[in-house]
Amino acid sequence: MALNNPYAAYQQNSINMKSPGELTLMLYDGCLKFMKLAKQAIEQGDMEMKNTNLVKAQNIIQELNVTLNREVELAGSMGAMYEYIYRRLIEANINNDKDIVTEVEGYVKDFRDAWKQAIQIERQGRFGTGGHV
């Protein structure tokens, strides 16, 4: 069981201590990891692994879209981009198309980098000059 495993307990505690912004950053990083693994699986002809990883990436994109604060003006365009990325990941999965994965990977990297920068700016506002993510 995970509770008896000190490493698993540490990991769970570390996740529980993250801010919502840091958790969002973890989702972006996870999505990028799964897209990378899916591209490798396509290259190796491992369709089961490709499907597994693209579905995980799709689930993360859905979660990011569902949790958007729709009261913020930017949420509308972010939501549209998430929906586009989600559809393209489905197309990539159906067509075994690594190029589509590469395309949307670029968008997710841009979101992740912007989010990371926003966290750093917020931390600098709270704590002064420190706060690198």
C-alpha cells in the first residue's frame, strides 16, 4: 500500500503542499511528458502505449479546461485553445500522427512557460526577489 511506502507518502505530501498555481504547472509538465512518450511510441510502432499516453494528455487538457475561471476575460480564448488541443490530440491518436502531437506540444509548452512566469512574478510580489520555480 502507498501508505506504507515512505517515498509515496513523501510524494503525496509534497503534492498536498503545492499551491493551485504549482499544481497547474505540474499538469502542464505531465501533459508534455505524456505527449513525448506518445511520440516515442508512434516511432516504435507501439500503438497501445501511444493510445495510453495520448489519452492521459487529453485528460489533462480536459481538466485544465474544466477548471478555468470563466469570469476572467482570458479564459474564453484559453478554453478555445484547450478545446483545439484536445481535438488535435484525438486526431493524432486516430491517425498515428506525430506531427500533430508536435504541433500541440508547442502550444502546451507556451502555456506552461507563461504559467511558470506568472507564478514567479506572483512570488516576487509576495516574497521579494526570490521565488524561482
